[in-house]
Amino acid sequence: MPTFDMLAALADRLAVALTQPQELLALASAAVAGLLVIVSAFVRTMIPLRWLAVGSNIGFIVYGLVHPSLLMVALHAVLLPVNLWRVRQMVQLTRRVTSSTADPKQMEIWLRPYMRSRNYRTGQRIFKRDAVADRLYFLASGRIELPEIGRQLDAGQMFGEIAFFTPDRRRSSSARCLTPCTVLSIDEATFRQLVYQNPDFGLHVVRLIAGRLSEDRQRLRVAEAAGSAVEPAAERGST
């Protein structure tokens, strides 16, 4: 029976390996590396996924050194520094996102490599009302007006993010420069990549959107209260 013979051979090899420390180390390394590869198939966030890749690289390198396999050692020796570099890059990105929540200037520093920078003249329009929202913007310098909603933005603020996530993806207001401005923008594909690599970035944008909607609602309440106060005054003046 070929299957029985194969299992018997594997059992004999395992028994021999258990008596030799090097063989035991090789089998343990391969088993851990294989387990990490399996676990990585169920991990969705990038930082844990990269750490699992680092662990599996080390395991396969150890196995390839004990059971000489130059191809395996070379492959994982190349992948190991790449995965370590990506872990370092994403950890730094997480720290920058956290610090940028309190300091808008920090947000500009870490966003700039992922965004396209463009300078605008005073009075120049960045986008029109009802235009398709295909980019998200960050004001690096200058001052911007959103005339249809009566809002002005200073440097260090993100804008255009609400329409970016609405079903029809249409701008509710235009954006016009009140002063010379430097504006950073990011497209959807790059945004998705950043969110995939660092969910904290997506959470930060969601918080910005929630805060913006809360401010708009509060401003609407103030306007309604002011309007209701004007009406009785007008009625008294007419009597």
C-alpha cells in the first residue's frame, strides 16, 4: 500500500529527527513558518500581515540552512528586509496619522508623498458645484471659500471629503481660493491603498467627516434660530 508506506517513511523520518537537535529545529521552523503563512490568509490588516510574513521568512531561512536549500534561503533572505522595511514604513505612517490628529502640519508632512501638489491663484476655482468628486483635498497654505455653504477654510484642513463618499459623488459646493493657495489632492486608488495599508488613516478621515457634518448641523441650527428670532421682530414692527 503506497499510502501506508509513505506514512511509515514519514513516521521514521520524524522519529530520527526527534533524536537530532538540528533536524528538530528545522522541522519546528518549517512548521511555524507554514502555520504563519496559513494564518496570514485570514488577516486583513497590513501591519499584522507583514509581521506574519517576517516570521515565516525567518522560519524558512532556518529550514533552508539546516537542510541546505540555497534557493529557499536566497528567496526569503530577499523578502525578509523588504517585509521589515514595509513594517517600519507602516508603523511610521500610523504614528504620523495619530500625531496629525492634534497637529494639522504633521498631517501635511506625511500626506505629501501620497498626494499631488498644485498652486492656485487668488479667485481661481478648485472644483465646481455638482462636479464628480474624484479627488480628496488638503489645504497646505492659503485660504479657501465654499460659497454655497458659506464656509471658509484655513491651511491645515481637509476638504471635499464628504462628496468623496456620497452615493452620487457630487459636490455640494464649489471651492474658490480667497488667497494664493497650495492644495494637495489624492485620487481614489491611492486613498484606497492608504486605507488598506493603514486603517487608522481611514478612521481619521471618518472622524473628520463626522466632525464636519456636526459643524454643519450646528450652523444650520444657529441660522434657523436667528431666522425664527427675526420673524417675531418683524411682526411687532408691522403692528
